[in-house]
Amino acid sequence: MVEFPLDPPLSKMIIESEKYNCSAEILTIVSMLSVPNVFYRPKQRETEADSMREKFFVPESDHLTLLNVFNQWKNSGYR
């Protein structure tokens, strides 16, 4: 894990993902965790921003929510 330029828990996620055949998904999640928050919540529009975020929400996990955000962006042609 020392060879990865990441926090140890994220490195472990990548290493272990091979066992579960989900490396692509884990790499996406780790990438999403490694950048600033993708959810923008402007003042004066918090309620609207929250309702838009709910459309991406996955109740089982915040990590799956991030994966869902990426997949929706990919499905829309990266727009």
C-alpha cells in the first residue's frame, strides 16, 4: 500500500477490489473521494441543491452515491 499515493484505506480498497471483481467501480469511487466535493450548495438555493442531490442518493452508502453520480454523468455523455 506504500506504493499508492493515497490514504491507506483507499489503497486497501483498490487492492481488495480485485477479489470482488469491482476494480473499475472502486477506482471511480476512490477518484471521486480524492477531489473536492462534487455537490455544490449555493447560498440562497440550499433547498433546491438538496432536492437535486436526492436524485442521486443511494441509501446504502455515500460511496455508492458518488458512484451513481459518476455513472449518471457518464450516461449523459459527460455533459
